[in-house]
Amino acid sequence: MQSLTPFHTFHLPVNANSIIEYQNVEQLLTAWQSAKQAKQPILLLGQGSNVLFTEDFAGVVLINKMTGFVHHQDQDFHYLHVQGGQNWHALVQSALKQGIYGLENLALIPGVAGSAPIQNIGAYGVEFAQVCDFVEVVNLQTGEVSRLTKDECQFGYRESIFKHEYKEGFAIISVGLKLPKVWKPVLTYGSLTQFDPQSVTAQQVFDEVCAVRSSKLPNPDEFGNAGSFFKNPVISAEDFAQLQASFPHIPHYPQADGSVKLAAGWLIDQCDLKGFQVGGAAVHTQQALVLINKENATGMDIVHLAKAVRQRVREKFGVELHPEVRFMGRNGEIDSEAITR
């Protein structure tokens, strides 16, 4: 058994049968196919920033260490071809230094580039789908490499084809980003609305996003966490009208299809759950959307805490929260909805 504690940001005391780092597609295929032949469960991992291990993993964990990116451009766009194991925040920083703008709202999101399409990561009014050109995958059984266009990725809110048809037997090896040279700031969320769109710089947006995220999100090396634990719920306009009648000051974000997105952190905060603790797991005192490994928590401590949070929000608001973090059991991913219901 090998310790998984350094390989995921919750830093829970869990193990795997073996952990293998790969730096190219050939190493990935060799490791995956040998694990398959040995009938071992297999988990592909980047930086483990969106994973909760509920127990020891009885198989092989493959860690993506394929890093770096290539830049080319035409008259209107910058194109970045980014290796799947490239640290996402480091990519955002490098692009900014090179005068390539459009990723700054996505600063300080933990994890690697290859994980970004799975969740369709997003923050401060920008989602990965808006900057995606293609996603490159390898069929782990045949070794065939293919590219999916942005449309083929079937992106939605924290949703993509990589959670469905491409969930098993495929690995994301790189992503392609397409960023317009005529930069338009996205200033629709939070403190970004204070900036003047005519004069603001990409660096100012980046700095503000980093400052806000740093003030709210604990350093995983201090308190293990996976960032936002729950998705922001999206409800119908009719349901929202009823909710707003009871809670006039509820933050809300109308969506293009007529539905309304709510702020999960606000809902949890209104239930007086900041600091609430189950075993060694707690709701973070600065940002209620974050569950932390406060005092040597186990995976099941965090599961029970998530269940309690969902129940309190359901009772007070009649709104269902859905985990954003992926839950891993002994043999692979398990249903986070069912285990925290």
C-alpha cells in the first residue's frame, strides 16, 4: 500500500495499492493496460483537487505529470495547446505574462488543465467552455488519440461528456484554448463589478480574483479541502419567485434559459453552519461553501458533514444542494448524491 495523502488536497489518511506517475502517453498506456490485466481498479488523477476518498482505494492510481504548453496565433486569436498535467493556475499566470488575456477570471482554481473540461470549471462569470477550442483524448484500450471539438464536449454547468461517454476507458491528454486578441473583461461577479470596463486591465482582474479567493479559501496545506464542495443550485423561475417571497434578500443570478442560479454558500451560511463540525470535518468559517479537514478528519467525517449540510439547507429553503466534488470508494467513483442524501 502507498499513501495517497500527498496526492489529494483533502490530505486524508488513505492509501492505494500502488501509485504510478506518467510523463507521456506511452507510460500511461503501459500502466493502464498492466493494471487492467491484473484486474485492478484504476483511477486517473491530476492534483486531486476535486476528489474525496471515502476509504482506501484498492487499486492503481495514475498521476498525470505531462506538463507544458505551446502557443501559436493568427490575426485574431491566441491558441494554447496545453498538456493535461499542467498546473492550471501556473498556466493562467504564464498566459498573462505573455500578454494573452481571457483566463484571468479562472485564476487560483486548483488542479491541472486536463481536469478542467471534466467539471467545466468556472468562476467569476467565466467557464472553461468559453475558452475551449478542443480536448484531446486517448482511448486507453487501443492507444488511439482523437480530438473533440468544444461542441462535442457537451459542456454544461459543472458538466461534460467526460462524466458520461468518456468517463471509462479514456484519458484527457491535452486541451486546446482559443483566446481572442481583442480582450473584453468579464466583470459581472462580486467585487469585479467595481472596475471600469473601459480602463481595467487583465492584471487587475487577475489580482482581484486572487485576493478574493485567497481571503475566502483556506490553503489546503493548512486545512485540507477541495474548494467549493457543492454546486450552486439552479431552480425554475416559479420556484425562485416563491423563495424570494420568503427571503427577499436572497442572492440570485438569472440564467439565459429563464432559470435562476442561487449562491450555495449563502444558503449554507443562512443556516448558521459556518464552523459546524462533524468528527474532524468542519464548514469553513470564512466561506461556507468549503468543507475542511480541520482535525485529522476521515473521508466519512466529510461525508457525514456534507449530509448534514444538505439536510439543513433542504429543511430551511426547500432547495437541494448537489456535491461538486467527486467521491471515490474502494473500487472507484461512487454516487455522491446517494451517500449524502
